[in-house]
Amino acid sequence: MQLNHLNLIVSDLAEACDFFCRYFDFAVLATKGSSLAVLQGQAQFSLVLSQKNELPQYPAGFHVGFILESTAAVDQCFARLQAEYAATIQQPHPMRGSYGFYVEAPSAMLIEVSTLL
């Protein structure tokens, strides 16, 4: 069984689409006005973004994770986000058998970027 898609609620659809396309190599497949966008990622994974006025209250620690192929790729992703994106971001570091960092994406969505060690 393979995870096919995930629907995340965002407060600014255009901003969230730009973030995931620019930094995580998604492409917009379809939109429904200014309320919904379907993004295509690697391995046929679809990320659906739904704009709502009120964001859900995710539990503490809730996040979306991306795995990269190497520590160098994690460092490159970090450097690009740090240079281009104004957000809460921490330095990459070893954590639970991986190497990575967390960044706060649009709509206060926590994103983990890591590679296995």
C-alpha cells in the first residue's frame, strides 16, 4: 500500500503553492478557483492544498516530512530556504538516526527535511 495524497489546510493558497513548488519540487496539476490546488510531487504523490479562513488546530509536533538523498542535499535545501524564505528555521543537525532540520512553512505548517544516516 502506498500513500497517494495528503490534503492540507492553508490560509493563503497562492503562498503555499509557491512554497511547495519552489522549495520541494512540486508542480501545480489543477486548481479550483482560489480555494483548492492539486500539486504533483515525486513518486506520483499528490499534495492537495485547501484554502480556509480558519486553520485547523494540529496537535503539538504535527509535521510533514521530506527525505532527501544526502546530508549535502539537506544542507543545500537549508541554505536556499535560509537565503530566500523568511521563516523560523533551525540549523541542520543529527536527530533520531537522521540528519535534518525543521522549517515553518506558510500557514504555520511545520516541515521536516532530513536524510537517513
